[in-house]
Amino acid sequence: MEGMKQVITALLFTIAFGTLGAQDPSALKAVFDSANTAYAAGQYAEAQAGFEQIVKTHLHFESEFNLGNSFFKQGQLGESILHYERAKRLNPTNADLQSNLILANARVIDRIESLPTAGIEDLWERILSPGRFSLWFRLMIGFWTLGFATLAWRFWQTSIGTRRIAGTVGSSLLIIGFFCIAMAYGSSKRLNGSQEAIVLVDKANVLSEPSAAANTLFVLHEGTKVRILQQVDGQMEIAIANGNIGWLSASSLEEI
């Protein structure tokens, strides 16, 4: 029960502070519109500053996407892919984003063949993406409301058969509601962090251990996506898509 209270508390705090922020929505819209105007005029640095102002405090797909576009226009490949990937976590099925991300990744020097998978991991990431949080939360509220209403209606029934059916349906709806809260909690955890990062420097030597005297195993370049395994004294142990593992300076990466 205590664990469930912590989950619910975390969800409520995420809703209150992680996604809404305290700024006037009309002021945010003004900043967004101004940044879009600057982008349309070719003033990409000004547009970047406007979109960055929004994403510092808000989860906003369009701002992350447009921020990626602004960096791309300025030739900053790593930053562009970083913000495209952040936008992807909010809306993984957007066709325009998918096209732009493919275009940006085509300019990355590193060509890394991914290990074969059954696609289950990618599907799971889509299901629990931060953009799915509000959906899972609304489903949770809906199923719980229907479940409790069904159980309450059960007490007014005199037929034993009807009471049994209502009890079964109500209990099933509550169970589905608990499943939805688990999905919402999993999605909320991705709002505040990730296990992936983008290389932002032109060239980064991946070492055999977190030491300046370590051997160089391979080299990564700007825009490459890596998976973070652990961090020790300013060094990150990372894995790339083909399964190779090594250590990089944390300053050469930024988490998605």
C-alpha cells in the first residue's frame, strides 16, 4: 500500500510540475510564435533561443522538433539529433520527425550495424514513451471510475446473477486501472531521464576503462547515439548498437 501511495504521489507531482510549469500559457505561445517567425525568416539562432526557453520548463513536442530543425540549419548535427530524439520520446509516430531524423542520421559519420532484435524492445519503448503518459493516466482514471461505479451499482441489485456479473466486471475494470497506472508510472520515469545519449563533440575516443591512460578501443563522432550503462568520476560507460562497450568523458555526451 505504501508503495502504491508513492507511485500515485509521483504521478501527481509529475502532472503538477513536470508537464505544466508555472508560466502563463499565453506568454509561452507568444515565445513559440516569435521563434517560429524567426525560423521562417532564416534567423535560426534567434529561433533556437526561443524554443530553448520553452523546453527548459515544458515538455513540448513542437518546440523540441523545431529546436532540432534550428540546430540542423546551423550545421550543429549532434544538437539537432539530440532534440529530434527528445521530440521522438514525446511523439514517436510523427512522420515529419521520422523523416528529419533519418536525414540527420544520414550525415553521421559512424555507420553502426544494430544487433538483430525481434522488435519487442522498440515496441515497448513506444508504449512507455513520455508522450504516452497522459494517455495512460486518463485511461487509469476512466477504468477506475467505471470500476467503482459498477461495484456501487452492484449493491442496488437484488438478483444474485446480476450482482455476480457486476462484481466480476467491476473488479476487472479496477485491475485494468492498476495496469494503466503501472504504465503511466513507467512513462513518467522517462520524463525525467533516459538511458541514452548523443555524442556532441566532433570526435570522441572510447576507452577501455575510465582512465586517461586507458587504451582507445574505437572512435565515435558527432551525432552517434549510445546507451549509458554507468557513470564513474565524470566518465560514462556506454554501449553502441552493435554491442561494443567502452568509456567516454561525460562532457562529450548529453542525455536524451
